Amino acid sequence: DAGVIQSPRHEVTEMGQEVTLRCKPISGHDYLFWYRQTMMRGLELLIYFNNNVPIDDSGMPEDRFSAKMPNASFSTLKIQPSEPRDSAVYFCASSGDPSEQYFGPGTRLTVT
Amino acid sequence: QKEVEQNSGPLSVPEGAIASLNCTYSDRGSQSFFWYRQYSGKSPELIMFIYSNGDKEDGRFTAQLNKASQYVSLLIRDSQPSDSATYLCAVTLGAGGYNKLIFGAGTRLAVHP
């Protein structure tokens, strides 16, 4: 199994630009999670899906953030407009069992 | 009070020694407990999970859970330099929160030759 796939691995953008992060979960997993990791705040859950349906988005910091899962093999996290404080590593994780989550390699986002 | 607390370290142990990593949590309804290892610049990697009170062993790793004390620990026997990483404790939130993991800030472990 290829594991969770994320793209791009690195993204550098200017403040105000739209950023789209992509994730392909492990085949057969029906839970997908988006996390953000910073030195100051650690690893934070932003949103998770079950069978492509958003279940809990209470961690999404503000309306500039949105996430979609149009099918079982693809999800996006979009930030529009981006701000320097959004700079972080964004991880996607998937799970067949709700609790045993497997992480992708992450996308390192830098907003200048 | 943070929901999941860990000593940030660094915890420094000599090669071959036992490393003991500790974690406390605030939600008495938590049901599932996990240890992730994260190397610098890499993603978290699941290494152990435990659901019941007591010990669970997997190779050189032993997870220990005490729900009454709201305490979970990870022991690494015969520590190797390759074990040097940050270890994240994660706990499910609430009795019905099987899907939502809350992570501690992590303990940095350094194993020196």
C-alpha cells in the first residue's frame, strides 16, 4: 500500500493568495482527517470526514479555511485568502478503524 | 489544564537503557490511547495503542494504562540512537469521541551512544 499521499509537499505563496492542499487516503479507509502542526500549538485537528461526509469541523480556524471530500479517494483543504499565520505543516491522515490513524507526509506551507 | 499533558523534555538516556515516557489526560471518558513517534521533519507514525488498563507489549515497546489515575506511559527497552525522536501521546476525546484524537505536545527523546 502506498500510504496516504499528499501534494504538494512544499508550498510557498504570498499573503492573499489561494492555497489548495490535496490528499489521497489509504484505499479502503473511510475516515479522513486534516491536521495542522506548528511549534506553538502542536498538532491540531482541523476537520474530519466519514464516508466523504464532514463530521466535525470545529477545529477549522476561520471562514478562510474550507475542506471537501468529493469521493472516497480524494480530499482538499483550501485557504483563501492565505495569511502569514497560516504557515505550518498540514497533515492528512486516514483510518479504517476510527482511532488508528495513519498520517501522510505532510505539506509544509509558507505564506510570505 | 491541557487535555493531554506531556513533559516536553528532552529526555536523555544512554544507549541500552530503558526510556520512560509519561502522559496524563483530563477526560475521564477517554477510551483509546495512542503513542506516535515523529522524527524531525517527518510525519507522526503510530507505534502503539492501548484500550484496557494494564500493560501491552510489542517488541521493545510497552504501553501502560491506568484509567483511574488518568495516566498512560510508554517504555522503550534497550533504547537505540534510532529511537531519538519526539513521542506524541494521543487520546480519544470523550466516551463517544472515538474519532477525535487529542494530541499532547510531545516529549523529545535523545538516546546517546
